[in-house]
Amino acid sequence: MDINDLRSIVTVAGLLCFLGIVGWAYGKGAKKGFDEAANLPFAEHDDQGAKSSTSHPR
């Protein structure tokens, strides 16, 4: 076994990991979770007493 065999094994392992991630991202159950995560910035906060970090009293 030389370095080229090791490179081939690492390339195939990387391809399999990539295909696994693509399969997970485009799977049937992932859409609902991704839609919820995409709408998180627009969700209202329940913290009534929290101050905005952008307002500065002067």
C-alpha cells in the first residue's frame, strides 16, 4: 500500500461523506426543520423587559 492507495481511500471516503450530507439535507424529514430555522429571525421575542442592543441613550 503506497500513498496513492491512501489518497484514493480518502477521496472515496470524502465523496461518501458529501453524498451523505446531501442526502440528509434533501431528505423528506429535513424540510420542516429547515423551514422553522429559516423563520427564526422573524419570530417575536417573549422578553418584554429586554432592551435593544442598538439603542444608545445619549
